[in-house]
Amino acid sequence: MSNKWTRKRMIWTVVVAVLVTGVVALLLMNLAAPEKKLEQTLPHRYSIDDPQFRREMSVMLGPAIVGGNRVVALQNGDAIFPAMLDAIREAKTSITFETYIYWSGEIGKKFTEALSERAQAGIPVNVVIDWAGSVKMDEKLLQRMEQAGVRIHRYRPLRWYSLNRINNRTHRKLLVVDGRIGFTGGIGIADQWLGHAQDPEHWRESHFRIEGPAVAQMQAAFNDNWIKTTGEVLNGDAYFPPLSAAGDVDAHLFIASPASGSESMHLMYMMAVSAAKHSIDLAASYFVPDALIVEELIAARERGVRIRVLLPGPHIDSDAVRLASKASWGPLLKAGIEIHEYQPTMLHTKLLVVDRELVSVGSTNFDIRSFRLNDEASLNLYDRAFAEAMTRVFETDLEQARRYTYETWQQRPLKEKLIEKFVLPLKSQL
């Protein structure tokens, strides 16, 4: 009896060890960084307005910079959602839509109805929503769209055979209508984005409407994850019509993914910061820079670049992000980089303006997760007038922020410093 009991214990010990080993292996696979990884900073060789900068941006990030685009900056849900819904309701040939967050609520129902109506009218409607980002979605909304003929797929749902990629999510925000009108930025389909950032329950956000040749690059970006999800290519005039000039802004949209081009966003920020001569204005909802970015920012400041960073203040939606972020502020503040905390509500904008010449917007956060783990899409715009306009938007937000000083950072509570030690090892996952 004793020997039999001993054998059972041995068997269970082996089973538990195998299971634990498997779980640890899956965690390590999900935490692992991509093989292609930047390991050194970039020297300051040229400025943003140097033709060499644009040449290298085009070839290193993928899609070439194309002229003839018109871009409209939309501020907060009151302006963003009506513009997106109007475009959907007026669709004539196709709709492609990819988003991270799609939750239930007032705005979720409006998008569901608008997409469903177009599908019932015979328009091809193709939607990709992230599995993790849509966990709060009412299944009735999903069923409504499917019954109407919307082809809707969840990106990387939880499956036993894809557990090694569960940490790789699509964070892209792309809407393309008729292959001619595109939208990108930071907004999700949830009620906290309604309104005009009037209180802590309504977030501050920016989103962008694009017409012109760059829209074809947005459509190609959507195709990237549509192919991964369905194995199908969307092409033809309904998706890629001839596009003539709609404005005079030079632009390109590029993507990043752990599967390919995992360092594109990281490289873009490094190139932009290293080229700066006069100013860098950055609004970031999540700011957890790695050592290379910190070094690059300090180098820019040392050569006389004014750097202003605008971050969420008391209403950030992730305390872990706040702690991991604040732990890295000391060297930046000591170097003379300005950090400001937005006070009224959660700041969810993603905006970079360099030398009032380059503007970068899209889904990408200024953190390691966006640089290496998420599927992201960013739109770079090269236009002085647009950059000046976005600088004014940035400075309007700055008026509602409180500057954080190096002295304040040194005097932060001991409890906060101790918690930072536990959060920092996980900063790539935040």
C-alpha cells in the first residue's frame, strides 16, 4: 500500500512539473522580445527638413512618402465619432475597419447599426477587432453584425495552438471607406471617448481623417491583419481605386508587428529624435521609454533641443503604467526635459511634433509594448502648416497641465519608490 501511494505521488509530481514547465515556457515565449532589436542610439547626422531624412524614413519604415494628401485633425469624441459614422453611412463600395477596443454602450451600438446597415445594403464590410480588446463587447452586437452580413473576425482569439502568441495584440485603429477616406488615431469604440473631455469620465483624444494617396497605404495596412486572420486578400477597385491629389500634405502610413517590422515604431522615434534641432513636443497616453529612447532624448536636449512631454495626470487608467513611467523620469528631468501632467481627465492622445515640421500620429504609444509586442500603425505627416496647427493643439492641452519638477520626483513617497522596483521588470508588458 505504501509503495502504491509512493508511485501515485511520483506520478502526480511529474504531471505537476510538466504542467508548470509548460506554463513557464508559454510565459517566456510571450515575454520574449523579437529577434530584431535596436541596441544603440543614432547619431545626429541631419535635420528633419533635410531630404536625406525623408529618404531614410521612406526606405527604412517601408511605404514611401507620398504627396497630395489632405488631413483633418479631429478633437475628442464629439468631433471624431460623427465624422467616422458619417463616412460609414455614406460608403458606396467597401468598408474596412480594425480596432483594439470595441465595447458595449451607446457608441458601440451606433457603430454596430451603421456597419450593419451598409452590409445589408450590399456593401462589403470587413471588420477586425482584437480579441482581448473586445472582451467587454456584448455578444448581441457581434451577432447583429454577423446576421447583417458584416464579415467580422476577432484577432488572435484564445486557442490552445496559439498560446505562444497571446501577448501579441493588434492595437491598430484603421477605418477606410471606399478606399478613398481613411481614419486613424487613438480612439476606441467605447463610451469614455464620448463628449469633449469635459470631465474625468470623458477622455481627451485626437483622431485624423485622411484623403489622398496615403489612404492606399492604410488599406494595405488593414490587409496585413486581414490576411493573417482570414487568409484572404482584399483587392480590386472597391478597395484600391485610383487616388488623385486631395491636398498638399506629404505623408506615409507604416505598420509594426512582432511577425515583421517589429522595431519600425522604435526606429521611427529614434530617427525623429536624433534629427531634431529645435523642438520636440510629445503627448503620450502611456510613456514607458526604454534606455535607448531615454539616452536619445537626453542627447537631443544636450544639443539644445527644447523637449516638452505631456502625459496623463491624476486620471490615468493604469496605476502600473504611471509607476513604471515615473521611475524613468529622473534623468530626463535632470537634463532639462519638461514633463507636464494633464489634469482634467485621462489624456489618450498620441502625438509627436518635431521642429514644427514632422507630425506623427496613430495608435502607437511611447512604450516598449507598442515598440515590440503590439501590431501598430502610425501616420507620419511632413507639412509645416499642419505641424504648426498641431503645436497649437498641444499647447492648448499644455495650458491644462501641471509641470512636474525634478525636485518633486526626488521627493516622491518611499512607498511609491518601492512599488516601482516590482513594476519595472514588467514594464515591457504594460
